[in-house]
Amino acid sequence: MQDVIGLQAMGRLPADGLAALQQTLAAVGARLEALQQRGLGAETSLTLLVSPAAAGEPLAAALQALGLQVAPLVQPAAEPGQSHVLTLMGRCLADLPLAPVAELCAQQGLTIQAVRTLSEPGATERAALELSVTGEPRDAEAFRAALLALAQEGRADLGWQPDDLQRQHRRLAVFDMDSTLIQAEVIDELAKAAGIGERVAAITERAMRGEIDFRASFTERMALLQGLSEEVLADIGAQLRLTEGAERLFAELKRLGYKTAILSGGFTYFARQVQARLGIDYVYANELEIVEGKVTGRAVEPIVDAQRKADLLRELASREGLELDQTIAVGDGANDLPMLALAGLGVAFRAKPLVRQSARQSVSVLGLDGVLYLLGVEDRHTRG
């Protein structure tokens, strides 16, 4: 990258060192492009890439004023594995709430042992830091609530998970389709074509928030579609758009050896199209019954509801010879919560508040490829 300088700083970092670092960067007009931290106390080592290069000299002086020894960067610092990983994700590194997160960790008795940049220097579309953390939160529920609040305040995604062996050996990823893989709720699009869009969308919204049972809502919405022409399906299918980051995510999952599946309360007619575009291995969705060119309005059993999704995740894991800890599930609705809870890594994607609060991980600011950061994948190791 052009106009970037690298610095290595060593010495005793103050307890509020990360906050002081951000203040120092702002004071000298420097932009943080990458950061790694190793060690604690007198043995602390910081590796920084900052821009513009002209900011290097005043930044070095400011770091020295903090009591650190500073030298030009020779090589990146390596980071050891730790017991937990805290992932900060957003559109650029400068916007990530690093200082508040560091303060929260200190309050909870957690120690940040290392910081690794997962994104490319100068990234403006997606950026991520991975913090290696030791210790257990003093109050796990309060810690999680505080992370959610920081994420909402700072327009960032924050992930907290054990840094265990399974994290590096997951091999099956399953996804909801509507509003997860594609930027639409297909049943709502069908309803618009039938002239009953508002009625059906209201039912969909309540179901997604978990206010009404998915199976009951699905049957009710299907009945309202009775008589819709089959010709409408092709028109809607041609207009469906993949969600941001979907193609990159599936390309990388395939490269990493994952099997993938759609587990959707939507329809197989559209799921097969998404399968072909993304190279997905398995598809389980609902059948749209059509007789004499018209939608019958009847729901065809078995309906893929919340319980069916969880059951299918179990079946697929068994078929692939995997433990559930080796699986990933991603979805946005209340009917996805059982499979998100069952999977080793459950991710609520651009989800309603109930789902985001209930799922262990969430991605709302980035696209679907933000899931790669939760796996610890660095951008420099991907193909796009």
C-alpha cells in the first residue's frame, strides 16, 4: 500500500494504553491501517501500520512520550493462541470501538494478550481486528449485553467465542435463504404480484420477530396466494439479488473444504436458482404446489419450520461424519434460532432485535462474508 509507514513499539504499555494510542493517532493526524499487540507489562510489543507516512515521525515521538521504545517495522509480531477470541468488524479500522472494548475487558477482569488485523491495510469496505483474550468475564450476561450495546452505538459487529480446536475445524455451513442469502422475502414478492403485498408482509414481519408461530403464519400466507399464475415465479426469480458478500463467502468456504446447505422456509423453486449461482451442496425448502398453472395456496408437508431446520442440521452433520460443534448456521429470523443455538457457530445476520439478542454471534454491519472474520480468516489469504 502506498504512503504507509510501519512502526514497532516495545515497553510498558499503560493500563489505558489502547485508548491512549487512539488519542495519539488522532492528535498527530495518523490513520491506523493495521495493529498487532503481543505480551503485557514491561514486555508489551506493538506493531502498527499507519498512514500517511509523514505521520510516522510525530507518532514515534508521541509513543516514546508514553514510555515505549520505537523502531521502524522489521517484521510483524506473531501472536499466540488464547482462550477466547473477540472479533471487531466494521467498514474501516478507524471506526472500530477498540478503546471501549479494551475498557470493557478490563472491567470484566479479562486480559487482551494479542491483537491481529484480519483485513487488508487501508480497507474501506470491510475491516476487522481479532483480539486474543484470556480469562472469563466476571458477569457473562452483563458482558454480552455491553458488547451488543457497543456494537449498536458504534455501527460495528462484535463477536465473542472460545478459541478452541473446533473453531479451526468446522466443515459444514447451513443458511436460511430469504433475507439471508438473497435480498428479499420471496413470499412477500409473490404477494405483491397477487395484489395482497401489505397483508402478507405484515404476517411475515410478525413471524420474523417471533410474535407468531412460523408454521401457522406460513399456512395463512400460502392460503392468500391461491390462484397466483405460475408465470409470475419466473419473473420474480429473475429479479432476485444475492446478499452482499454471499459469492465471496461461498467461494472461500468451498476453498476451505466446507459442505454447504440451504435450510429455508422459502420455496425450492427459488432455492434451486440460488444453489446454482453459489455452488451449494444441499437444498431443503418448501414446495410451492401448482396445479394447471396456478398456485393452489396449500402448504405441502413437510414444512421447513424452525424445528425442521434444527433436525436437518443434525441429519446433515451426521451424514458428513461431523460433530455439531463443527457446524455453522446463519439466519435472520426467529425460526432460525433453534439451528443457530445448535450449531457450533450460530450467526444472526442482519436480524431482528430478538434474534440478534438471542444468537451467540451477529453480523449486521458487514455482508455475509463477515462470517469469514469469525472463523479467523485473513483477507490476504482469500481470493477476492
